[in-house]
Amino acid sequence: MEGSEAASLLGERGLGRPAQFKTYRRRWFLLAVVSLLNCSNAMLWLTFAPVADKAAAYFHISLEMVNWLSIVYLLTSIPFGLVATWVLDSVGLRYTVILSAWLNMTGSVIRIFSVLKFLGLDSQSYWYLFTGQCLCALAQPLIIFSPTKLAALWFPDHQRATANMIASMSNPLGILIANVLSPALVPEGKHIPLMLGVYAIPAVTACAVATVGIHEKVPPTPPSASATNSSSQPFLMGLKMLLRNKPYIILAVCFGGGIGMFTCFSALLEQILCEKGYSNEFAGLNGALFTVCGLFGAFLLGLYVDRTRKFIESTKICFCLSALASIMFAVTSRFRRRAITLSITSSLFGFFGFAIYPIAMELAVECSYPVGEGTSTGLIFVASQIEGVILMILLQALTVHVSEDPSSTCALDQDGALDWTTPVLVLAGLCSAMACFYVIFFHTDYKRLHAETNSGDLVKAEDTATATVPEA
């Protein structure tokens, strides 16, 4: 195609996808592998949280030691997140996915050693659990950072947001499965060995499929103009570029804070509701509605953005609606016998909040191009973990002890139940403040999309893409 014809095509389609770029069916196989890995890793993360009391009794350990099996994910991801960004952008997608699959599988298998009584490991059973969790925690950043790189290298521009959404939302899907499956598998402590075996099956399957089925770092020909040059800025240079990129800093602070708020909401939901007399089952239902509606919202918004390219408008609207939902929840949760209203507000909070996640990840790549996808999304994840830790400490510090209330369903300690009125109002206030800050100050160009529509790059990309390459 001549340059003038390319320019004409560009004028007709705006930011559309050139028809000549070739895609490969095996991109859906790669997407399935990354999604399975992400889901499995999330399941391994929260294996014991829904059955913490039974796990403590079975292994003869305290609840604090059980909680550390989940906390280690958070602490490990902060320092290792930077390493994971370098691995993804320097080593490549293929080896990153395979490495994460092996870490994930090895960790799940080591956890099983803790329940093999014939090995005489009773005195060390907890440390096998903890070691396995640490290996799974190391795999988490590698897995979570992969969706944007996969979407950029293997999918055309009109499918990138959808592919990112599918791979990213498999993580909260794994959290939902763990919250439902663990209590179902462990009605009594003696069933914990069965639970560990069941949770190892997806990890082993994903590792085998990734190792045997993934053969290429990049597709034979690029699916889009930006993918014609798969190499990105060197890691340290990319970090410097990001730290000087004002729109990216605003996105990292606001979106990272949003992820931290959602983490706090999920972790503290039961404690917030029990003081007002709501049962653990109702809190679990709200958590499930929060996640399921979030997955549905992310799916719909991913399809919409793929068609319209309205990344900024979509995230700003959803951020504002999430802030409104958080205010509704903060007010409603302070009253008793508001089960239906609470369920609706939790659903809306998840629907609009989760919908932002995959779109914001794509937006991070757009505003930071040509920095590597792993670096741009990885730093946001690290920021979210740091902000999540700060928020968790702050919210718990703002609680106050109240006298024993017969309607409370909390497990009371000697000082009575905790009143969460101030923390939930602070959480809603922070969410609203970040939404306003993001709406007012975040503005950016779609650098990757504009690079794809550059006529010179377009002609060069088409010359590469139109080469005859057989389907593997």
C-alpha cells in the first residue's frame, strides 16, 4: 500500500485498526493460560481466609499465624513487584508466564507436604504451608503484570481492552471461587488435606499447559502498528520517564489508591457489618455481589471501550459513580435492618469500581508509551499495595471500642465490639477526594494509538504485517 493510500485509510478510520495486520488464533490460547494462572494464584492466596478457625485448630497454630498466609502476598509483592516489571519487559512474556506457572505450581505442591502425616512433619507443617505461600506470592506480580503485555503483543487494537479485561478479572474471580469453595470443602478441619489437593489441580494444569503450549515470545507478525516494535525503553530509562510523566503519576496515585480501597473493603466488610447485627453469611453475600457485579461491569466496559476508545471518559465517570456508591454504603452500613439497601450499594460499588481496573491498566500504557507495558502497569500495582497497607493501618486505628451490644454478631473481645463509623466515612471521603482529583487534573494523549496512526509507522508496519507467514 502506498503512503497516500495509508493516509487516506487513516483519515477514514481515525484511530481504527488497519485491515492488513494479521492475528493468530493461538492468542486465545495464551489468554486462557494467563487467565487460568491468575485465577489459580488468587485461589491459593485466600485458601485459608474463609476457614481460618478450622485451619488454626487443624495445624495447632494461632489465627494470627493463619492470617500471615495471606499477608505474605501483600508484603512480598511490594519489593518483588519492581523485579517482576524488569523480568516482563526484559526477558519477555513467554518466559515470564512459564516462570510464574512453575512458582505457582511448586508452591501449591509444597503446601500439600504439610498434611502428609506419614512423613512425620507435624512439627514443621506450618512452615511447609508458609514456604508454599511465599512461592505463590512471588508468582503473583509476574502473573498480574502479564495481561497488558499479552494484549499489546498478540491482540489487535480493537480487542486489547477486552483481552486485558478477561485476563485481569480472572484474579477477582479466583478470590470469589476461594470464598465459596473453601467453606464447601472444609465443613470440618479434617478435610483440609482434600482442600489443598483440590487447589493444587488448577496450578498444576496451568503449569503443564504453559510449559508445553507456549513456544513464542511474540507472534510471527504484529497485530497492530504499535506491536511492530515489541522492544520498549530500557527498564531504568522507563522508570525515569514514568517519574517525569505527570498524567501517569496522577493515574498511579488515584488508581492505586482505588485498588487499596477495594482491598480494605473486601478485607474489613465482615467486621464493619457485624457490629450492626448483620450475620457472617450476609457479609459473605455482599462480598460475592461486590465481586460478581464487578466482573460484569468490567466485561461491559471493556467491550464499550474497545469500540469507542473513550478510556478517559469511561474511567472518570466510573470513578465518580464508585465514589457515590461508597458514600451510600458508608451511610447505610451505620443502620440496622437495611439488608436490601446494603446489598444494592455493595453491588453498585463493585460494578463501577471493578470496571475501572482493566481500562485504567490500558490507559497507563497509553499515557506512558513507549515505556514497557510491564513497567507501566507494575508500578501502579506496587503503588496500590503500599497505599493499601497505609489505608488498612489508618482505618483500623480510627476504630473505637463500644460497649457490648446484644444485637452484635461480632466475636467480642474483652473491650467489646469495634465501631467502624469513622473509618467507613473516611474511606468514602478519600474515594470521593481521589475521584474529584482524577476528574479535574488527569488529562493525556493516547500516545500508543497516535503512534499507530502515524503514517510513516503505519506503512512500515504494514510492510512487515503483509509478509506471508504460515499459521503454526
